Amino acid sequence: MKRTVVLNVVGLTRTLISDRTPHLQALLAGSADITALIPAVTCSMQSTYLTGKLPAEHGIVGNGWYCRDLGEVLFWRQSNQLVQSEKIWQAARKRNPDFTCANSFWWFNMNTDVDWAVTPRPLYCADGRKLPDCYSIPPQLRDDFNREFGQFPLFHFWGPATSIASSQWIGRSAMALEERYRPTLQLVYLPHLDYILQKVGPDGDIGTDLAQIDDLCGTLIAYFRERGCRVIVLSEYGITPVAQPVHPNRILRDAGYLSLKIDLWCEYLDPGASRAFAVSDHQIAHIYVQRQHDIPAVKALFEAVPGVEQVLDEEGKRAYGLNHERSGELVLVAGKESWFTYYFWHDDHRAPDYARTVNIHAKPGYDPCELFLDPQISVPKVKIGWTLAKKLLGFRYVMDVIPLDASLVRGSHGRITDDAASGPLFMTSEPKLLAGAGLPAHQVYDTILAHVFSD
């Protein structure tokens, strides 16, 4: 077996690689454009890479979905048991029982049978506090890494304070796993580009961020190559410019399909009572329709909405390998300059209490505005400082600093990009293991296995 490391550089595309990213540019000679899925989002793409299957088989139809038996929308779950197909490490062990795998922050990294794992896992205290932390297999790694590298920088991993610090921490932990255990395959997640590309788009001021991720990749590539590893650098999707947010739940509300629950003067989505509602996920939205006879009317409703490129029914979902029971009865695909919000309220004064906070588990959809500080807050550092002071003094607090202005978002993903060079990319230190210039997403699985088992 040939030891292999896979660096998942989120948002990396061929169009972003140039003289300003010399370490990544050096791998372009062994590269292929990945043909993305619908949905081209983190959890779906990663699950396809690690199973060789489409969402119809592995069941990961997005970063979240409506759990019909619970009557709840759940995003960013972490149990690997949610992935319903055999994983790459399970298949590899069948070929050679000596195969080992380390997972450094790829998703669905709890309740898993990899040999070693590290993944974000905040501490949710009884008094409402959320404290930075991570989870590991074995548990001692968490304590060792927090002691060696400092506490995992959760608030640099997601939210308005995102920075290269989280990717650097992950990189250090990946090198430590290699030093300790020498896994046959290590999966390493480097999310840094994802933040700036959603905030300003690929045409914005991203030079500093590109240099930072290139420096980190250069360090990791050199380190693993010196230790005899084959190196793969890939991405899950390309982020393209957007300028038009579309609000599917507001459209369903105005058409009489949505049900709301009013608590303390705030409006909350009531999925179980709604005839139809949307679970928005970047440029994809699953529309869950309770009554079969409503489906044609809901489909016609969205076919007339500007910014909606496709409305997939059962036949359409089947064509994209998205016909799984977790999918909505309909799936919306945005136009290239559009994306979907989860917003269901019309009056911002009636927005739910979680709307202005970083709260990825409470929101019934993905919210990229969590990357921004509300520009209407005149002195945000003072507000944040005062809120943190209340936290330190033991008082209850709400860090309500997130804007409700979807027009701030300038980059998104989820649809298949019109230009392959703006989509996900696969690069390798072993060009001979690439069959051609194009690589379907589900074939990434076989290509990774080839790096491990092919001479």
C-alpha cells in the first residue's frame, strides 16, 4: 500500500490558481476538473467522494434535510451512520486488513469506525453558553492537541471572526496524526477559502486569503511528501458570483402553503403543519410538500420565479441521482447569479430569536449571513465586548450581531457551474493515476483507492 493524504481545500478552482499560489500551481500538471453533483455542497460531495455513490444511494441529500419522522429540519449532524453506503476505509480494509485511516475534520466524523478522528464539537452548557472544543478518536487526542496547539479555534472556523487560524490548527493536528500513527490514508479538511469567497465572491479582494491557504498547503505538501506520502489536493465545489437572493419560504407563505408558530412576538416555521416549505441550502432548496395533489401547483409556482433555474420533480431528481426519501418532493436549483435564503418572515422585527445569531443547528436552512457582522451596529466591537462581559460574569446573553440583509452575500455554490474551470478540482502528485482531464464526482472514490493500492 502507498500512504496517501487528501487535502480538501474548500472552494479551490482552476481559475483561482496562478503565480500568487505557487505551491498549488506546482500540482496543476497532474490535475482534472471534477464534475460536481447536484447538490454541490459539503456533506453531499464529501459523502460521494468517500462512497463512490450518488445521494440517491448514500442518502446525504444536502447539509441538512427535513426529518419526516421527527418533524424537524436538522442541519450539520455529525454521525457517520447517516451515510448509508460503505465508506472508502471499510472497502480498503477488505482489500488489506492492515489499512488504517485518519479523518481530520471531514464531515460525519462522529460515531465512525475510522482509526483516528478529530472534528469540531462545541460544548453546549446548561446555562446556554457555547464553548469552543473538538471531539476525537481516541478521546485523549482532543486533550493532547488542545494542550499542544491551544484550544480549537471554533469561532475562527465559522462565524464573523473566521480566519486562517482554524485551517492552521487542522493542519497541525494532521501532521501530529501522521507523526504518531502513520495512517495509510488521511483526510484533511482546510476550509479557509470558503469564507472569503462567500463574503466577497471570487472576483473580490481575495489575494491575502489565497496566499494564506497556499502557504499552508505548501507546508503540508512538503511535510507529507518528505514522509513518503502521495498527496491529493481536491475541492468540493467552486463558488461563483451571486447578486440575487431568492426567498422560497416567503413565496410559499404568500401563496398560503406555509404555517408559522408565534412565540414571544416572534415567528417560527412550523414544518409539520405546513402544506409546503423549503429547506434552503446555498443554491439548492428542497421543497417538502405534504399533500401529493399540491405538488403540480407548487412546481408551477416556482417555475415562474426569477432566479429559479430548475424545478426538479421525481424524474428530475432521478436524473441527478437525488431521488432519495430524504429529498423534498421538489428540488429547486438556482440560476447562476442567485441563491436561496431560509427566511420566512417579512418583518425583521418578527424574525425568530436565532436569526441574528450564529446558530447553525436552530435555523431551518443554511445562513451565509453568519459570516458577517451587522453593518447597522454602529460600534460592533463595543457590543461584542459588552456581551462577552455579561458571559464572563455569568449572566445570560445573546450574541445577536448577525445581519438579516441577504444582499451582503456575494458568492455561493450548489448548482453545477457553467464553466468547468470554475468548478471543483482534483490535483495529485501522481499524474499517472489520472485517466483524463475530467473526473465525475463519484469516481474520486476509485481514484483515491488507486493512490493507495496502485504501484
